[in-house]
Amino acid sequence: MAEKVPNTMAAASDGEEQTGPEQLPSARSEPVDEGQQRGVPSLDLNLWQHKAPIAITFSVLVVTSGILPIALYLGLVNTGIESTIAIPAAIFGAPSLLTLLKRSYSLLRPNSTTRPISAKWYHLDFFHINFLMYFTVITGVMVTSTILAEDYLLTALRLFSMPLSIIILSTCLQTSSIRLAIAVIQNNTLRYPCRVSSMGMGDIVRGASYTIVEDIVAVDRKQGTVYRQRWDARYKASKEIRSLLRWSDAVWGR
């Protein structure tokens, strides 16, 4: 008489039904840091949680750099050259001044949580120093163009059109020159001659893109010194991040 064999397939099927789809990870669950899955330090930063500020920032850049200058010129061209220059200068200068003051307070206030790693209270980050330099130079250019508008119209208009070009040229020169120096001086022996954000004097140069990302995310996006530490650990552990930043320097420098 044939012995009855247990239906293991049915039992397995029943087991699968008991653990059904509801126990599988949801497609809408929070994204996992892929770097952490590979064993490198996590940045603990989800850009989806900051999509609104990112969208606002890019929108402001597009409007102020591409749309607003043309609209203001067409709207003010018949009111006199002084108004055509002075009103846009005030519109563009006021937000920049507020941002500069806000960043200064965030970095210099007592018990600041956004300062560079191991920095003293008076240490500003590299992006802030650049910001201050740009603001000073561009303010001088705008004021000069306003003064010259009545007697030297063509010169004033040329000066007034220079600020955006000054920023782009300076940024490209910084990124490309640092990357070129790293390429010429082999074996990663190029070192910082002074403190640059979280990198101390004598540390090996990491390029401009590394510093820009560190400073903007830590201060402007309020991720603080903790993010600077995570960014440093991720850079040291991840070959992909180092390669990405090298390419970013090369692209910005072109």
C-alpha cells in the first residue's frame, strides 16, 4: 500500500500566503543611503526632504539671472539711465546683503553649530570669504557704474553688465586652477597653505567642489558641523565621491 507523501509544495505555498505582499518593503518607504549599504559612511541627508528649498533656490537663480534683468531694462529704459541702473542694483543687492549677514551670524555667533571642523569662533568658511569678496567687488562696480551713468553712458552700461561674468569667471578660475595644480603636482602632494573651511594648513588639497558642497550644505541648508564631519568621512572612504568631485572641478573650470 503506497505511503502518503506530505504535500510540501502546498505547505510552502501556504507559508508564502501567510507572509503575503503586505510584509514586503513598501515602494514608498524612505530611501536607503546606497553608500551605507556598501559599507562607507552615511551622509544622513535625503534631498527629497529638501526639494522645496532646492526648487526655490533654482527658481530665484533663473529669475534674477535671466528674466528679471531683461524685464527691468524694458520697463525702466524710458525713465532715465540712472533709474535703469539704480533700481536693479537695489533689487539685486538687498537679498545678497541679507544673505551675507545671515551667514555671518550663523558662523560667528556663540555656540555656533555650523562652523568648520576644529575652527575657532572667528574662522569663516571658504565660501563665506568668497561671498564677501564678490559682494565687495560687485558693489564697487555697481556704484561706479551709477556715478558714471550721466557723463559716460557706454562705460557705465558695460560696468553694470559685468557682475555675473565676474562671479562665473572667478569660480571657473578657482576650480580649474586648483585641479590643474593637483594634476601637475603628482602623488597628491599639493597642500593647503592656510585653513580652507574644515581643511587645516598643510592638509592635502581636495579641490574647490568639495569645499563648496561642504560649506553650502552645512550653513545654508543648516546641516551643521556634523555634516562637515560626515562629508569628510565619506570623501575618505568613497572612491566614487572623489572621482565625482574631480569631474565637477573639471566641468566648472571649462
